[in-house]
Amino acid sequence: MKRWEVREINTDAVEKTLHSTDLSKLTAEVMSARGYNNLEDIKAFFGGVELSDPYLLPDMDKAVATINEAVGNGETICIYGDYDCDGVTSTAILYDYFLNMGVETLCYIPERSEGYGLNMNAIDEIHQNGANLIITVDNGIAAVNEADYIHELGMKLVITDHHQPAVSLPRAEALVDPYLETCKSEFKDFAGVGVALKLLCALEEDGSDFIVEQYADICAIGTIADIVPLVSENRTIVNMGLSQLKYTEREGLVSLIEQSGINPDTLNSSSVAYFLAPRINAAGRFGSPITALDTLVTEGNEAVGNAHKLSTLNDQRKQCEAEIIAEIGKYISENPDIVHDRVIILSGKGWHHGVIGIVAARLLERYERPVLIISIDDNGLAVGSARSISGFNIFKCFDHCKELLVKYGGHECAGGLTVKEEDIPKLKKMILDYAKENFPSMPRFTLTADKLLRGADITEANINDLSRIEPYGAGNPEPLFALSGAAVLRVVPLKNGEHTKLEVSYDGVHLSCLMFRRKTASIGINQGDKVDLMGTLSINEYNGKKSFNLTVTDYRLHGIRQDRYFAAYDAYESFRRGEDIPLEILKKGRPTREELVSIYKYAFKLAAPFSVTNLSAHLGINCFKLSVAVDAFCDTGLCRTGENGYIELTSPKTRVDIESSQTLMRLDSLIKSKENVQE
């Protein structure tokens, strides 16, 4: 179960905002919840900011001088990119610009197998192809050795990047990175493509408007895909780019939009994030990133053909992802204790490096704890990709384990590593020991709502006005709202029960609550229940009739006291891991035979898969005791853990002695042992 929080709203600031703007009260409250309580900040947010002088970025003057000198001398320039969406779009705008300028231009985007950033073999190839100047985009700030090699070969190097620099900086004609200490720009959170756009604006001198008009569509895609905050200048770039994308004449993008099923009239940041960016990323995962580059910069049948290739590669990515998740699901069903580890660590032979990060993200969402997925190759090397939650810094964890690692990198919530196959067991132990030592209670996967809604908030005018906060993305998510105690009027299966719709009454308002990828048979909600919901609001129009929709992000039965629930569940997980637990908690967590019978009878009456969370809400029994009871049922064949962690009752063919459960016997043994010690 995820932790829920609701942001605080400054009512005085909201009143001032309403007095001075035409925002609806709900929009003003959302902005206040996000810290926009100053009228100037609110006007800057909604009015947009102009792109700042590109020369505020460090070494921009040196970069422009170096490039202009190379162009003037008729030298060959190579654009060196990266295989992800940000890197491909960064490469595309510089490559296209120089080609249109008539400059002899090469580009090099490393395949995923080569690894991220500059590498010696690539530099040799670029040198052999006659390049005099290399311009990096979305990489290079950490390439100290590679930069020295470029200098030895007699080539020049301009680095444009947006990653954090290390202590040692590479040797180059110019280092254009907003995170360098010499940066004078107030805004620093550009994607790589944003820095590349700034370089073009500087090169064009008085033609910055032309550059933005020419490339904002591509820049918007890279900026959204790289999950940088969509505020300030990024918000300006994306707003301009989305407007252009709706009417883009780039044939590759037109084809991608059509294949994605996107209506250009309603295209928004979510369309880019969920449909366009994954297709561009798929090239670097399952094919060559050059296919994605060609989709953006070529014309006619070639562009359309490349767009179709991207969609095919994206389908392959989905299939591969599903196969790995299915394999992991089978393993977890046979080894259920692993999901109670503080960090879930899984390894397998030959898992595709291009999707293990996506798989880690899926499992993080499902099990609500950090996940590391490791793929082992035939040469005894293993590559891992991790996703974490705020509060558990996966990079610091990897740094703690660096003696075992070939290489590693990342930040708080995502990271990657390379490790020898024989060191994987040691690595797993070291990570779990680190987590236990530093996090007796692991940080919670937390959802934060902008407001606890009342019925009066849910109006057509309020919901429509929220769209002014777009474009949504990192740093500016779609407004998330909480509802407490909505009455379920009807539970409606959608698409053969693969999805679910709840018709609810909430504070005098009727809402349709859409629960995508939540099977009706497994949600544990029935007509007449009261539920708490978190989700996003929209208006649906059908046959001329409008209705209010809530797209559900998370849900729970009404009445759960989450702090008490989490305390009990933490104790249960410690029990599952064999850690020391006070005697009093163990005794409180031991269900009596009568309680076991009543829990089983209630689950049987539900006649559908259930969760411990739902049982806790219905029965008022703490989840330690309920979890132990469910484990006892599973031990003795009365039930099993099914899809997505829901519990399914079975039909044992022989009489069951529940007290013979391994779980109950282990719990009784612990209690007896602690009682003997106290005596």
C-alpha cells in the first residue's frame, strides 16, 4: 500500500491570487499547494518566460568561435550524440542545422552495446572519416581520457552537456554545461537538447526566433522524454514545440503521430511521453539510434519508412518486456520471500539490456520498493539497472558497494552498474546489509495529492481551467486529487474485466472513476463499499451529455489508518526476513484459531481475489496478524498468491490442519524462545 499525503494550501495567498487573476479557485489552490503563493511567480508561470541569452551558459563564446572558425576553414564537423531520445533529438537539430548551412557534417551516435558517451573506437572512426571538430550533445562532461585522446589526434572538441560535472574536467575548446560553477544562467535544468538549442541560438546571433521556430518541435520531444522539470525555460520550449508538433511538416514525425493513434488537435505532453518518445527510444534499445535520427531529419518515403521501423521496434520492446516480467513473475511465485526484501534484486541470463530499466520501473510500481534487475551475458559480465524511491539513494548504495563493481553511475532514484557474474551473490548481500543498517524502516512509495476535494470543487469550469497548468511533466505533474469516503454505486467491468469503472457518489456529485489495468475480479471493491481515491479529473462528453471522470491513480477502502497499517506491516516484513522483533508485537501478531476461521470465512464470502489491505479495512484486524493468517492459508494449500499480489482461495482435496502451517509454527517458536529468555 502506498503512503498518501495531501499538500497544504495557503488560503490567504489563494484569495490574493483570485483577486488579481482570472484563475479559478481550484487552479489557484493547486498552484498554492505547489508553492506558488507569490503573484509574480504565478504570472511568470502562466505568462511564460523568454529564453534567456545563450551566452549566459559557460564557454558559449568559445564554442561559437571554435565552430565558426571550423566552418570558415571548410573543416568537417562531427556531431556526437547519445542513443536515448534526448541524445537523438539533440543530434538531430545540430546535424540538420549544419547540413542546411552547407557544412561538411558527420554524426556519430554510439550503439547501446558501445555504452554511453565518447569511446576510443568511435573517436578513431571519426578521425579516419576526416573530422576536424567533434561537438558532443547530451554527453562528454565526464570524458576526461577520451578528450585527451581527441587532442592527441589533432582534433578539436566542443562539449555540450547537461549532466553534473566531476572534479576533473575534460580538455576541450569549450565546455557548455549549465551545471558548471561558471554558469551565469539562473535556470539550469535543461535537457541535453535544450543546451543544443541554446548553442544554435548563439550561432545564429540575431536569428534565435528562427532557430526556435525551426526546431522547437524536436526539442519538445527530447525535453519531455528526459524528464527534466517542465518549468521556466523548459516550459517555454515545450509549449512552443507542442504547438508546432500539431502542424509539423516533418514527414517522419507526421507518420509517427499517425501510427501512435494521436489526434494532432489534442496532442499534448502526455502524448509525447507515452507514444512518441518510447518509439524513438526503441531504436536505441532494439535497433540502431540512427533509424530514429533519420526519422527526424530525412524526408519523403525514407522518413515514413523509418517511422514504421520505430513502431516495429517499439512493439519488440513491449514483447521483450512482457517476457522478462512473466519470467520474473514465475520466479517470485516460487520464491515469495524475495518481495519482502528491502531491495528486490533479480538476475537472469540474457535479459535484454535495453529493457531491464523499464522492467525495474514496473516492479518498483508493483512492489513499492527499490528494484535492481541484472542481466548476465555469456562472457560472465552482468549489467544491472535500478529504480528507487525518494529517500533511498540508489547511487549512494552503489557507491557503498563499489569494491565489487566494474563500473556504476546514477542518482537518487535511478542507476546502473556492471558487475562480474561471480560477484552477484556478494553484491546482493552487501546491498541488503546496507539497506538494513541504514534503513530499519524503508522509505515509503508516496503519492502526494494537490488537494482533498469537496463536491463543490468538481465543476466543469474548474476542471477546464486546470488545463492552463499544462504542459504536464516532471516538476509540473497533472493535478492529483484525493477523495475520502466515496460511496460505490456500481462496479462496471471494461474490456472483459481487464479494466474497471466505478460509479460513485461523492459529496453530492456523481463521478465515473476509471481504473485502467485493474481487473474487476481483483480490485476487492463491491457495490455499497466506501472508498478513498486518488486521481486526475476530466470531462467526458458522449452523445452530447457531459460527465465528470476521475482517472484513478490509487485506491483503498475507506477507514484504513495508514500509519498504524505501515507500522504493523513493517513488523510483519521483519518477521518474514527473520529479524529481531519484540515479544509483545509477536504475540499481538499471532492469530487465534477463532480469528483464523473468521478471516477465512470472510475471504470465502468475498468469492474473489483479495488483498491484506482490503481485509484490514473490512475486518479491522491489524495487517501483521492478517498477513500471518494469509501466509498460514498459503502454507496449507487453502490459498495462493496470484497476479499482482492478490490472494486467491483454492479448494484443497483433503482436510487441512491450519496449526501445521510453517508460518504459525515459526511464530510460536519465536514467541516461546523469547518468553524463555525473559524467564
